[in-house]
Amino acid sequence: MLEAMSHEIPIEQLAAEVYDAAPAAVQERMVSQLVGKIYETAPVPVRSTLILHLMKPLGVLSLVAVADGIFAKIRFRSGWPEVQVLPDDVKNVEPQDVVALTHYAQQVSVHVLDGLARVVMASPVMATSAAAALLVHILVQRSRADRRTEHRG
């Protein structure tokens, strides 16, 4: 039994292989779901930073359209242009809201994901999260592929 287990492929590797083989639309959904999973287990300061990072590329109309406007409310409450995501804001944002926000943010800016890995890696608490490790792996691989494409083009 132990010998069989030692030959198993780690789930993170399997998920990364599925991601690599998936069409772009599926990859976007996978990233959005991973961010939602990370948000679900993240401490409040990391949640605030994630929300803020994902809100940055979106205009007011997009924020109104996402998750019944919960992010637009945060934006308008904190003023312009300095948006703050407070602990009370985080209490009202569900993981599925962050999944929707991530999806919208990816549609608006391909670069929104570039900084996401830094946000996740900046938290020592998130270092133990399998979802965070997988997301960082995917984002790093994606960034490398983008740089290779830019050099060829």
C-alpha cells in the first residue's frame, strides 16, 4: 500500500497539467475558482488585499455588474481614487463574489493576474494553502509563457 502511494502524482501537478491542456475559457474559470477558494480560507487582511487588487482594473459599470454591486458599494464608500477594503467590507463578500470579480477582472486586464501571485505569496499564512500554491504555480507558468511569446513576436 505504501509503495503504491509513493508513486502517486501530486494533486497540484495533476491540476496544473489539466490547466495547461484546457482551452483559454476553462483556464480563466479555473483561475477564478482558485482565487475564490483562496479567499475562502484567507485571513481578513489578505482578503482585503485580494479584493482591492482585483477591483483596480475595473470601472464603475463593471463593479456595479458584478455580484449585485457589492464591489461598487465598497468603491463609492471609500471615495475616489483611494479605495480601501475594510474588515466590515470583507465580512459581506462571499467567495462566489470573488470568483465573479476575478472573472470580470480577467476579461478587462490580462495583467491583473500578474500581481495576484505576489499578493498570495506575501502572506505567510497562505504558504500552507494547496490552492494558493497551485494558483502561484499556474500564474508563474503563465507569465513565463507570455514572456516567451513576447520575445518571439
